Amino acid sequence: MPAEWEKHSATWFAWPYDETTFPKRVEKVEQKYCEIIKVLAEAEKIELLVLDEKAKIRIQKKFSDLKIDLSQINFHIVDYADVWIRDYGPMFLSNKNNSLAWVKAGYNAYGKGEDPYYAPLLKDNNVFDLISIAGEKFKLEMILEGGSIEADGQGNLITTEQCLLNPNRNPNLTKEQIEENLKEYFGINNIIWLKKGLINDHTDGHVDDVARFIEPNKILICCEDDLNDENYEILKENYEILAKLSFEIIKLPVPHMNYNDGTKAPASYANFYIGNKTVLVPTYNDPNDDKALLIIQSCFKNRNVVGIDCTDLIYGGGALHCITQQQPAV
């Protein structure tokens, strides 16, 4: 499994449309997608899921008006429920002969398929059986979302016990069996288990909100300074686990954002996406935004770091890394 900073041939997206995910915010989220795609399309292809021909024509018009090069966009008309393509989509590999391959794991709507709110997402498990993608396909008989694992391309992988060992995912698999699957399907030889993810994260602690590789043996880790914050002890424990290992660790601050009802949002600067020439970083109109952008820019000296306001996107429960999936150039 190549690292995200290795060269891509494309980035995958699923166009937002659902008012349940983004209540009274779909149009604003569409504007953010245009902003994101315009930046990334300058240096790589965009593979974009849309619901139907009518949606395709409307989105093409939007892109043309914004001077987005339509020759960089490949549209895929398919029935899908939600935008979190990293979690139900392909996880790409570089095969032994340096050709493209991909893993399709099981997806069960974050173990919440019996909940009426999440039940419509279950159909996303079948989306990539309907789309033709180049490369050899490997089917992993295990529930696994792409946002729950973070790899450095050198055989190291970070995940959380809260997610992968959650009984709502793979109750019939032991920790050792899960580790064996990760090693066999993704070319991993070292698995780092953090404990938990952020408070109020519907994914049960996806690692891409708390810790990210930025190069081999170097990790950005979210840390909370406020002792009274609900995430303080969680992030402190994760930091202490990594501090005992032989990695260089860089601390990343945490934004503080509440939804309109006062609930703490699972907002994180770690949910950035590394494009070929640009690193897109979520911002939240928070005092820590500028500090986080400077830290991440210092880690990617050969890429331009761009902040993307995710105060509407986070209402769906995720940010930039969740809505993207990199396809490596092989």
C-alpha cells in the first residue's frame, strides 16, 4: 500500500447530494467540492461518482463556469448513498510487478446498519462492484473502512482499537486475525495500535482524525492542551503510545467546534489530504487554524498547503481525507 504522498494518477470523490448528511448545507458543500477539485485537477485526474446523467450535466456546467478542465474529470454514473468514499471505496495497492491493484473490504455503515439514520448507507458496500476499475481486485472478507488505517508505504500501519476491535465490525475475528489480514492484503509488517479516536466520531475512532504519517518514520499526532477538554486524555494516551516507539513525532493542535445544538464536533486538522502538488487542510474558523497550517506546511516543503473551510462539511461527520481516495501512479 503506497503512502499517500507518493505520486497519484487520480483522486476519487463521490459528489454530495444528501440533505440527511448535510442538512440545509448541500449547496455550500457542493461549492467546497468545486474548490477542492479545482485545486487537485491541476496535477491529477479526478474520478467522480455522480447519481445520474442529469447530475453529471449540472456538475459539468458548474466546472466549466469555474474554469475547471473537464478533460481532467472522469464521471462514473452509479447509485450511491454518501460521500465518504475512502470508507467504502477501493484501497489501492502497487502490485509486485508494479501494476495497479486494489482491495475491496466489507462496509457495514460503521456497524450501525440497524439504525434508521445509517441504514441507507449499506448500499455503498456494493458501489464498487458496479464500477470498472483498472488493476487486479482483491476481496477482503472483513469489515474495514479506509479511514481506519494509515500506512507509510514502508510496511508500517497505524490504527485504533476503538474501531478495528469494535464488536460492531468483525465480532468473529480476533485481534491476531485482523492483524494477519492487514499484513497479507496491504503488505504491512508493523501495526501500531492506538486506543481511541475523537469524541462524537460516528466512525468509532478513525485514525485519520488523530495520527497521520507525513513521511517514513515521521508522524503528526493530535494533542489537546486543555485539561478539561473531552479529548484531552484520549489524545494524551495516543501520544504516549507513539512516544515509546522509534518514530519522530510532531504535535498538531486541535480545533474546537460545536454543532448548532452545542454538541462537540469531531473536527481535526489531521484529516488533511496530500495531493500531487498540494496538501489540502481542513480549517474551522478556529484560532488554531493558522498554527496548524504552519505546522503542516513545515512538513511538506515541496507542496503548497491550502486551507479549506470545513465548517459545513463537518456536519456530515468528516472532512477532506474522508471524502477522497488516492489512486497511485504505477
